[in-house]
Amino acid sequence: MKQFRLAMFCLTMCSFLGIASADDKLPVDFHPTIDAYNGWRLSVQAYSFNRFTFFEAIDKAASLGLDWIEAYPDQKLSLNHPEAQMIHTMPASLRQEVKDKLKDAGIRLVNYGVVDLPNDEQKCREVFDFAKDMGIETIVSEPEESTLELVDRLCQEYKIQVAIHNHPQPSRYWNPDKVLAAIKGRSKWIGADADVGHWMRSGIQPLAGLQKLKGRIISLHFKDLNEFGKKEAHDVVWGTGVGNVPAILKELHQQKFQGVFSIEYEHNWENSLPEIRQCVAYFNRQAGALNPSGWQDLFANDLSDAVIMVPNTWSFPEGVLTRLGGSYIYTQKEYGDFILDLEYKLTPNANSGVFIRIGDLKNVVDTGIEVQIHETSDGGARGQNGAIYDCLSPKSMPGKKAGEWNHYTITCKANKIYVVLNGEQIIDMDLNQWTEAHKNPDGTRNKFNTAYKDMPRSGHIGLQDHGQPIWFRNLKIKSL
């Protein structure tokens, strides 16, 4: 986890400072984060799914295309452990199960709270030890002011932040002035967890609260509400309520805020996912326009930017690109050097592929490079799941069984192609080594009429219809 964070920090800073990454410094051995704003991370507070287990909340976060989650104490852990809770006092064995689940889903646990930090060093250390073990960056709490000296000392010792949360009036920190008074003179490790929705319920305009806390905001519980100044106000899709979300985001951008937005959607509890999905899309559009990271959707939700040779052969309901049968699907846009990140799910024995740099949509096989998708490992020589089809077998085959989501990251940079599948780098290919048509560097034959060193270095991206059901989601691309 430390190596991952260091790599991501270096990459983010290089991007922020305008420093180009050298080819051999590209992060090609793990799945990147795909946040739309360069420096902001969009998370979901698991409390949004408090009618479900924490493991189910992780799956929902993954389905939304998020890389981050904030846990809260006492949520039921999983269907396999119905009596266990997601809490800092859980035994080491359950902690490991949580880590494994997060890794498998490609989700990072970034915050934990709202959790009590009492004026008791041993009990506080239990929370900090848990946060350190789980890789949590920020503990969200509402500690009594008499506890803050202890909390600040532990923050500096553990190098873990504490963000003071504001529940609605009459809670301890409902007014940002109370937060400012509490953190005055404290180290940079203590700041605010600004819940803009609770401010609205308490009659405080979010812009005013953010301006008062400028420079001390660590994270946010983000909401948009249907009414202002009423405790019974409820969440609505961002941009449709009274919160003035564009102005809030612009203010944080002007403040040069760098941190976490946790979606806390407290409405329509049993079926909030479609509304939260709309919040994510709205945030990505608004935030991405302020300081774009470069990550974009591969296809529009209505597929208006796709090339589909046979109409009505693909659909895109609720963010899942679904094959209906009868045609490949391609991007209208052409890409040269890029990172493509996506997930796919197959049925038993199903076959498909991701085609990259297609030069001619009428001759895809000979002008495009296929990264193989295959549900089983018996796809023949250089036809296994993850292979560069008929040219290079994968180093390993970490594909999941039918019905489970797999995660691909495909990086193309000049003559190099890298593929990461479910957290393992499986392809490191130099196209320049394929110097002859119908021949691989090891002397084996392939089917292609063009030497791969002469294949187009820019072209369309396509998803194959091989006759079996397949689904894709969270298709994101970043040009290099």
C-alpha cells in the first residue's frame, strides 16, 4: 500500500507540476485511480448503504466506478459474518478479510468515521492503530475540545489526520465557527470534515461555511438537498437541489483544496444507487471541467459517440454496456498513446476482446491489436485470457470465474503495450520486436498479414462481439 501511494503521489505531483513522465516511469504495473479532477478524490460514505453490509457497500462503490470508500463504525460486515461489524475493535482475521475484499474490488479505504475519540489515550490509540493497519488517511470524529490536545499529539505521532465533523444543530460542531475555535493553534493534522448538507439543515449556507474554513478543510461529506433550513430536508441528485453545487466546487477549486469528497446520500435507502450514479456523473462533469485529470468516459451514456455497424446490438443501462448480439462496438475517436481502464464480466466459456489502435474499421483483424478476453484458460497458444491475440501469451492468468467482474488496465505508449488484469501485470510487449508478418519473435507463426512493428500507432478502440454474452462497465480512457 505504501508503494502504491508513493507511486500515485509522484505521478499526481508530476502531473500537477507539468512534468512529463518518462516512458519507463509510467505506472504500468497496477490499476490507476480514475478521478476526474486532478487532486480531488470522489469517495462514498458507506452510510449511504447502511441497509446493506459493508462488503455490499464496497461492491456498490465499485459498480459506480469509484476508487475510494469511507467506512463508518458498527455497519454489519458481510453476509458471511452476519454478527460481525465493521469497527476498529474487530479481530485481525476479519481485518484481513476486509483488506482482501477491498483489494479484490479495487477500492481503497480512505476515511473512517464518524467515530468517537474520547479523552482516553488507550481508547484513542485503538482507533489510530486500526487506521494505521487499514491504510486509512483520515479519522472523522466529533471529539470534545478537552480531547483535542491528545488527538493532535496522536495525529502527529501516527501521521493520520482527524477531520472534525458537523452534525446538524444542536450538535457540538454544527457551526463552522465552533470548528475554527477548536482547531485554532492546532497542527495541520487536525481540520474540518465539512458536511455541506448538515450545514444546510442548520441554516448555514455551504459557501459561507467553506470560506470560513479555508485552508483547514481535510474532507467533505457531500450532499445536495431539496430544501434549505429544515432538518427533514432530504438528499437529491447533485445539481438539482438548493446547495448550488457548481459554486461550492468552484470555491474549493479557488481555495486549492486537495482532498476527499465522500458521497453521503441519505434518501431512498433501499434503491439509491441510480441516484448516486447521477451524482457521480454530475460531479465528474463539473469537477473535471475545473482541473481535468485527463480521464474521460470511453462512450457516452447514449452511445452517441460510438460506431455500431448493426443498430440495437448494444445497450448501456445503468452504466453497464451490454451486448445484445450482432455487431462490434467502436469509438468514433482515435487514440494513440493512452491508458484504458475498464471492467468486464463473462458467462461460462465466453470469448471476446478489446481491440486497440484500429486503423480500418472494415479490416479490424489486420489493422488492430486484440487484447484477448476469454472466460477459461484453454484458449490455445497465445489465445488465453489476457493474451495479445496470437502474438504474446500473458505472464499469468488471474482472471475470475464467470459472473464476476474483471478489471483491465491497458497502457499504450509508442511501441510499448502493457496489460494489468485484476491487479497483476500480465503483458509487457514491445511491438518493435515483431519484425515480420505471420511471425512472432520466438519463431512461432501468427495469422496477421502485417508485422506488428508496422501496425498503426493510432486508431479506434473496439469491443468484440464473439457471439456470447458479455458486459462492460466503468470504461475510462486517458490520453498520454
